[in-house]
Amino acid sequence: EWAPGSKLVGKPSISASGSTAVSSAQKSQLKAAFKFFDANGNSVLDDSELKSVLRAMGMKSEESDILRIRNALRSHPNQSQTRIDKEMFIKAVASRTIEDVETNRHLVVVSLKEAETIHRILHVTSAQGTELPSWNGRAELTLRHVYAMKIALSSALNSQKMLKYQLESFQQCLRFMDCDAHFTRRDLTLLCMALGDDDAKNKEKFYTTLLKCRRRSQASWQDKPVARVFTDANGFEQLKTRALISRIVSGFRDM
């Protein structure tokens, strides 16, 4: 886990122009998701509906999380209020403003030998009480294992923890690169949104190419959860599905 400079770390935001790189297919999926989340049909997401959005995206849905999103929207130059209508919902999801992530934090896959070298450097600098130098604040560096991401094996002095949602999203991407085929529904949502707007066939080609690089023969993946990634054409299909599930569950609660 690496941040090149602590001063570079920040929250994503909607551009001042309000423009977002959203394809027509993505916009269609997000409009459908908004319709399911908008339980009372007033074309605006209230706090309870926004909590459903966060839960569907695999995030925490506490009052502080709602406040974080409202404050992020309030800081948008063209947004005088914090109401979330359909267009603002699309912009917030596409720009990742709605997600609990920080920009300029990265996960880099290293070899065991490289990890050992980094571990020694971190051990020495921490023992000396020295921060890692950077041209923009201090550099932040933490060693983690792919299948035990919550545990920091070693860290540079004063390194901040990556946000839980962001760390879990990265983990699903690394599992995908490791040719894992077993994902929970929530893991698939995180993975599909992290992979973003790429052709489903390209994702499948990438995955199967990695499979061919493995020494041991792999069991068929076509009947495993990972296969759903290759039918999600634009990255938001899983969100729409979870929005529908949320609407159904909400309906049963109101009965």
C-alpha cells in the first residue's frame, strides 16, 4: 500500500463543469438503479434511501457516512444544496464521490524478495524514528498480504491506514488477478465497480490469459461466481441488481 506523498492524498470530487465520463450504457444502468433506490418515488434520495445505496455498494451506512456524502456534494461549485436527484446521483457514482475512497493511494504487487527488502527498510526507518522522504509531504508505505489485507505486516512511520472500503475493493481486484473464482455478491459488486467501464469480453480475455500462466490446471470457472463479471458490460449491472434487492427487502419491511 503506497501513497507517494501525504499532501497528495484527498477525496475524489465532481468536476466544476459537472461533466463525467459516463457511457450511455452506464447511464442507463444508473438510472435504473436510482429508480429502485427511490422508494417513495419523489425523484430525490432522502437519508434512508441513501443508506440503501451505501449498503448496496458494500459501504457503511452510518449517519457519519451520510454526512460525508452531503458535505462532498455541498462543496461542488454548481451544487447549492445537498439534494440528490437522478443526475446528481449519476455524477456522484461515476466520479466516485459517493464512495469512501481517497485519491493517490495505490496498491502495488511486489515479489517476495522485493517485499523482504521493503520490510527491512521499514524496520530500520521506524527504529530510527525516520519518515520516508517525499517531494510532497511524507511518503506512506505499508506491506500487506493479499488474503489478509486488514493486517499490516509492517508500515512506515506515521503512515495512515487505507480506508476499509477502498482496501476491500483493491483486494477483490487482486483476487481477480490471482484467478480466484469464488466471490460473494458483495465482493462482485466491489469488483465490477472497481474494474469500471471495459468490454466484458476484454475482462474475460484478461482473466483466461492469466489462467494459462498458472502451472497447475484450473477447474472450470464458467459455473463459478466470477463468471458474472463477464456479463456485466459496464460495471454497474451488479449495483442495479442490488438496488432491486434493496427495494424488495424494503417492501417486505413495510408490509
